[in-house]
Amino acid sequence: MSSASSSTHTTDAAPPHGGPHGGPAGPGVSAGSSARLAWLDALRGFAALCVVFDHGSTLVLRPVRDYLYHTLDLGQYGVFVFFLVSGYIVPASLERKGSTRAFWISRAFRLYPMYAVAIALSVIAYQTHYGDIAGAEHSPATSITSWLAMMPNMLSGPNVPNVTWTLSYEMVFYLLLAALFSWRVHRHSGAYAITLAIGACVLGGVLPMAALQHWGRHGGPSPLTVDVVADVLIIGGIALALTGRSVLIKIGASVGALTGLILATVNQGYPYPWSGLMILALMFTGTLIYRAEQKQVSKYTAAWTAGAVVALTVAAGLLHSAQYHLGNQWQTQWVSSIVLAAATFAVGLAVRNRKIPRVAAWLGLISYSVYLLHPLVFNVYRSIPSLHRHHYGALGQTLTALALLAVILAASAITYYTVEKPMQRLGRWVATWGSRSRHGPFSEKNNDKTGAGASVADARSTSSSSAVAGGSGGSP
């Protein structure tokens, strides 16, 4: 949505996708050498395709969707895979950098440029009648203030594009990671995962949805006021991290994390009251697995803890689904999505040292653009009646689905190479420049002994491993 670890492997500095400039190195990409994170990219690419199918199958291939969704919600499954991957790699990125300053610079340049492009394209689509902006036109001020902190699902603005609700949970996770890191209590990932999963079970049935918005409608502060206050606390807290001063970093990180956790607990807008705690539990489970890989906890401890979290998150949905009139099919989908997501991540972990097909790793590279752009492509298709009024047969629907996928991948490749990659490069330069400027505006003064070296190492990495959440099983 995030003192450096002494056990981080030196291979972190290697380009993750083969050649010296991050290009593929032959027919497969060896995750054990220069492509140490290719297996994570492959997981993200696969999860992105699941999300694309989820939204696209409401337009084409509907019989396939109806058959599959008796037991598995592919969108929900894809989301859970994304969150596990994010939980694994984002803390590794923070600890490799060795400073919250470098971390937030990286996050900003990694996520915000493409996020802004997606919002701008959504507005253009709305203005040209090829899409919608989910009611943002009626409340531009609250929409903009909710987008500033990239937390629309937890503030008053709409999720534009619709899948960006997941970015809100990513941001809360980053805020928590930064706070835990600043206080040097970041390695207790298993305890955090278990606590959050228990919270989802115990509190999931009584937690409110959008409580602050409802309060504003009944005499409390207006939604705009809530958004502005949240922006000040969160963005202000991040700004304090950029000072590099230990005391200010701790204060800012704590304020930001507390604000994010409150929003995720009582003010989320979608999908369920227990989602915030449950999603954070899954993400910290990914972090726990990373800790086991780094030999910071035993693999036995990580295994039973991860199993307990999976069981608790499954139980949270089953326990609270009845009061929200979610039927047997939803319960089946809930169980299968969580269990299969965990199994998928486990398989990826098991084959991480094998060669990964370069096309799979490449899909992971562009997965953030795929995630943000595919709803816009489907909206355009939906807005042109002549394209979908005909009753296509199975072959026609398959060809249409492939054509839509080709458009999505082409558009995503363009935005990755023209927006994402250049901005990531700029972000690495800014972070590296800051680490070398002892008295500059980004100077590190929080006594991290390895922060600068880690940042330089990270600057040589061309990884896209910032694990981005995907879409959902339905529009917010």
C-alpha cells in the first residue's frame, strides 16, 4: 500500500529480471540468481490475470464465469494473492533501504504517478462518455482529498478506477510498517498477524462501516473535514519521516499509523467490516514468511502461525457472513479463495529457485498498470453498444476476450515503459541523492547505520517488487 536487517542477502542489489538493465536472460528467468524476485512477479502477473477475468467475465465468457463462481471467486482469490505478495516484499524493501525516508520516496515514485494517470484517464473517459467516475463529479472536493493520501476506500471519495479500493489497505500497511520500523519492533510479524486475525474473528461482526461519514451526517464533522484531517495526519506524518530526524520520524510514523489503523477498522467503505483486520493479517503473514526466509524466525514457527492465520481469516468470514445475508455460495467462495491463495503463494515459494518463464515475470512487471487500466478498457467496451449487443457464440466470446486482453496488455506495457519505469528510476535517483547528502533536505539522521548503503544497493535494482493489490470480486 513501509536498523536495516543484517541478514538481508547481498543479492538484493542484483537486477531481478535477467540482464544488466533488467531485461530477460534467455527463455526463462532464474529466480535464484539475477532474478531473485521473478517468482513474485510471476505470482503478481497471474493474480492480475485472475482479476482481469473477474471483471471481464461480466461482459464476455459469462457461462465460464457462472460455472467457476459456484466454488471460486477469481477476483477475490487474486486480491488475496496480491496481499500475501505485498506483505512479503514491501517489508524487505523497507529494511533493505534502511530508512523510512528512502522507503516513502520509493513508494511515492512507484505508486502515485500511475495512480494519477489512471484518475486522469477516468476523468477523460467520463467527459467523452466512455466511462464513469463513480459519482466524483458530484463531490470533487471530497474526491480529491480522499485521493491525495491514496485512501479513497477509507475516506469520503469514490474509488476511481473502481479497483483502487485495495490501495487503501496497502497504504495502511505501509504506515504500520514505517511505524514499527521506526520503533524497532518490526520483526514481530507473526504476533501482529495472529492478533489482527483474532481481531477479525472477534470484532468483525460489530465493527461499523464508514462510521465517520455517518457521524458527519448526524451532526459530526463533515466528510470533507474528516478527509482533510486524515490527509494532514497521514501526509504530515510521512513528511516528518523525510526530515531524517529520529524523534520526528517516530512521532510522524506513529500518528500516521494510528490514523490509518482507525480508518481501516471503523471507516472502510468496502467490502466487509472485518476486511481491514483480515487483510492486514494476511499481509503480515507474508511478512512472517519473509522473516522465515531470512532466518529471523524458525520455519516451523512461521508454518504453524501462517496456518493459524489462514484458519482464523476463514473463520472470520464464516462467523459473520450470516448477519450480512451472505449465502452458502459466498461462504464456499470465501474459503476457497483464502485457502487457494495461501496454497498458490506456497507453491511460488517452493519453486522460487527454478527458472521462471520470462513472459510470466514480464506480466508481473506491468501488473500495476494492468490492475489500474483494465476497468477503463472494459468501460469503453461497455459504452459501445455495437460491440456487445450481438449474441456471440463460444468462439466469438473467446476471440472478443482475447482481443480485450491484448488491448489491456498493450496499454499497460505503454504506461509501464513511459510512466512507471521512468518514475521508478527518478525515485531511485532521488533516494540515492538524499542518502549521499548529509546536510541536504533528505539527510538521514535517525541513526540507521546501513541506510545509505542499502539505498544505493536498492538504486541498482530494477525490480518492480512493490506488490500492488488487485481488483475485487465486484465493483465497490
